[in-house]
Amino acid sequence: MSLAGKTALVLGAVKGIGKGVGLALADAGVRLALTHYDWEESLDAMRRDFAASGADHLILRTNLLDTDTISEMVDRVIDRFGRLDILVNNIERGGWPIVHGAYTRDQWDLEMATTLRAKQWVFTAALPHLKASGDGVVVNISSIAGIVGRSGPTAYIFNEGYSAANRGISLLTETWARLGAPEVRVNEIMLGIFDTRHARETRGWGLLTEARKRAILDHTLLGRTGVVDDIAKAVIFILRDAPFMTGAVLRLDGGYVLGGEEVAPMPPGVV
């Protein structure tokens, strides 16, 4: 898939992962619709950086928890660019046990509404336009919390509700791949511990003891947390270089799910 001249809708693009992915797409010649709602203090930097990229872009302030606004948002993208080829579903809300403690009902409902419901409504509104492009792609961003849950070194990072919601994203990925085929590919990038999501550039990371941080790194085969550029490269790969991949999950976790335990030397055997 050639990316030049395509139009992408990137959700949650004001900072961190969404912004990094948006800027990588800008470098590839993609026209951009970029959403934000929270993090107003990062908005000026977002505007400057996308203006400097030279990409044709539209910044939209949209409350994706208000499902009545989502069709209007997609209509604005079509009115501006005339088409929609790519949807990057980079929206989530995760409750850190070490930050939020035990769940309240409001926290639980906020996580489910952001991580699952908003994605469903955006996909439904975008699907006719993605199909009309003839070569549409959806990339869902999720978390390994959907696999490991509240366990091991990440027990202070992943709540069970956040984990359940992220397991649900994989079901959405598979269902949407069926609904989109053959004109639209739908794939998922399942993230491990990244600097801007659950690691050193988040408030929760600062609440962890050094021993707990070390335990997370020791459990990660590559011995480090991920950076935004790792994700941007994976998104570009799915969009441009994986035309036969749909309904798949690309786990981008530095080997956390496998664990950091060493493989014992091969014994001599008894035969």
C-alpha cells in the first residue's frame, strides 16, 4: 500500500503514541485528521509540530465518550479530505492500581467507555468510508494487559478492568476484520510497557519503587521499556508492508509476555 496521498484519522493524537504515529504518517505523505480532548496543556505543541511537518492536517477537539458526536466528526473528515483510508484507534483509559487503588464504579465505567465503546462507535462511523477507499486499514492499539492481567511485576500497573477491556479489543479486531473484508484490513498492535504508556513518562511509574521498576525490566527479554518510535514503525509496517495480514495481533512488548527467565543449559541426558 502506497501511503502518499492517503487520509488517516488518528485518535488521541495530542501527545505520546498518537502524536508520534501521526508525525510518522505525515513523513510518509499522509493527510491527517487528528483528535484530542484531554491534555489541553499539550495542544500548542501538537499544533506547532504538525504545522512544522508540512502535512495537510485537521485537528479536531472531540469527546469520544459522547457517541452522538462521532458521526459528525467522521463527516468533518470526509468534508475536508474527501476520503478516509486509515483509522488508528489509539484511545484508552487505564486505572493503575498504584494510582487509583480499588475500583470505583465511575472509574470502571470510564475505562470501558473509552477503551471499548468509543472504538466501536468510531469504527462503525468510519467503515463505509474505509470500504469506499478500496484499500482501507484499521490499526487498533491495545495492551498486553489483555494477556497477563493483574499479575506478576505489572500487578501495580494493570487493573483487572483495564485488562478485561484490552482482551475485548482483540475480539473487536477479529470481528471487524470479518466485517471489513475484503476492502478493509483490521489489525491490532498489543503494547507492552512503553515510556509514554505505563513507564517513565507517566505519573504512575514515579510511584513504583526502584525494585518494582527493576522487576518489570528483568521480566522483559529485551531489558528495556519501549519508545514511541517502536510503535510508529510497527504501524507503518502494517499499513505499507503487510497487505495479506488482517485480523491479526502484533505483540510489541520486548518479550514481556514470555518472561525474563533464562533457559537452562541442555542436560546431557541418560541415553
